[in-house]
Amino acid sequence: MSKPVIPVDREQSWRIGVYTGGEVIGDGLWKLPFIRALRSAFPHAHITWIARSHTVYATTLAPVVDGFLDEVLDNSGVARRISCLVTPRFKGERFDLIIDTQRTIWRALYMHRLSRGLVLAPAADYLLSQVKPPAGHQPTRHLGQLMVDWVHWLTGEPVVLDRSLPLPSSLVAAAARALPANDAIYVGFVPGAGDTRKCWPLASYIAVAQALTQDNPAVKPVFLLGPDEVSWRDEIAHALPHALFPEQEPETWEGTLAGPLRAIALAKHLTAAVSNDCGTGHMLAAGDCSLLSLFGPTEAAKFKPLNNAPSLVLEAQDFGTSDAMEQIPVDAVTTTLKTLL
């Protein structure tokens, strides 16, 4: 199979439509690298995000896709039912390129109604797609990486995530107040996760932070705690008197948006971080923080964060016969994290 090449100069003003089923916060975070890559590859394109149902790019994550997506069609209802195939021909806007992120064959067929040019659709092993995987391509199990790979297939050039996500100026200023520029080396710690099976023991996180601060007094541990982990603050502060808890300082964030954008803003002030496989880890990756991700019951091959900074992974299975997070040694995490500092 020959290498796909777009027959039009990609510096021109392409109209690109990206069709999705919709995004909750987790989906929205892991798709951000694709959006960054697509905008870098097509700097002058008009990109429309077509969400069949609700997408957080119209609400919670709207600020970080500003300038990357020109238009977000929230709850568009496009191709909601198979009966759409026998309704009158689509009369709305047509696109030079449609990227169908779904894997339903009839929707892939419908996407040709939206296109006046190329369609990229992964359904049925790209059967109805005019853009195909290049010869010798080895499929990835990482959905985020797959979407980034699509950009490579379209252009035939290396993919770059060279555009930082925009943030509201009030949030940028608040993060700078929380972690002011000085001689401190801010190191992030994300000990929580929605699924507690994915949590490395809190005592192990504390031990790593203690080892780093003993080696270098300039290191300031920054713990990012979610609502379910706020009760851990006293235990952490007792063991690490100089630890910082920026998200639990409401006066710092007065007048700013709550939610995941705070973690993205803080990421820009961290030299590195260590995190469980969780949403906050993906938020730090979105802020291009150098990240060590710890995996156990979930697979790094499918879920590791993607960003424009050095990122490493440790998996429980590398240290034992099960996926229990406790198998990951403190020394291994400490040593690996130091390579990112």
C-alpha cells in the first residue's frame, strides 16, 4: 500500500470536519494530542468538531481548544441513526477532509455525504476510507496514538505537538501565584485515581518525596489532590512539612474557573511529576509536564499520556506476577523520577 499523500498544499485553507460520538472529560483529555497535531499539520485550516452528542470541548475544555478548533458542533445529531442513510442527501456544509473517529461501517458510508474531498474512516479496517495506513504499518493499541498517527498518514511528515494549549489569563496568573518562579524545583505528585485499584500506595508517594527532598532541599513536593483525596492532606503534611497543596488553597484561585484547567496551568510550573493512571495525569500531560506514569490494572500501551515533554512509564507487571500497584518499588520510582529532573 503506497504512502498516502494529500493532493493539495496543506498550507491552504482546508475545511476539515472531525466526526465523533461526543466527549466526556476523560475522552476530551486523551484526544487533545490529536487536536494539537491536527492544527500543527494544517495551520490555516478551518477545523470543525462534529459531536453527535455532548462534547466537553463546548463547555469544560472549551478554553484549551480555542484556536485549535474553529467550530464545535455540540449535540449535532449528525448520523445519529442508520435511517440517515435513506434520508434526503445531506445539505449542510461540505468539507475538504472528513475524519471519522467512529468505527461503525454505516457511519463511515454516511461521512462521504459530508465530504467533497477526502474521507479518513477506520471502520472495517479502513474499507471506506480514501486515506489508508501506509505499507508495513503496525497497528497501535493506544487510541490517542492512533489518532495522532492519522495526522502522519495524511501528511506523510513527522507529527509535532509544538503548539501549547491556551489558558485563560486569570488562570495563568493564579498558577504563577501558587507556584511562583524562584529557586524551587517543583515536583508534582498525583496519588489519587477514580479507580482505587490504580493507586500506588500513598505511603510510597510520601517516601519518594522524602527521598527527593533529602537529596536536594530545593525540591518542593506539590501534591495534586482531588475531592476524594483531600482527607490525605494531614498525613502528607505531617510527613512533609514543606509540601504544597495548591488546589486546596481557594484564595489563590479566586475569580478563576474551577476544574481540570487548574491542573493544566499548574503543570507548566512543574519540573516533573509522578502520577497514577488517572485524569489528572492526562491534565499534567496536556500542560507538557515531564511525567512518570505508574500503571497496574490498566495497560500503558493503551492509556499512557501523550505530550511534548519527556515521559516515562513503570508497570507493576515489571516487578511481580500480578497487576497490583504495591509491587512497584519506591526505589524504582525515585530513580526514574530523578532522570526527569
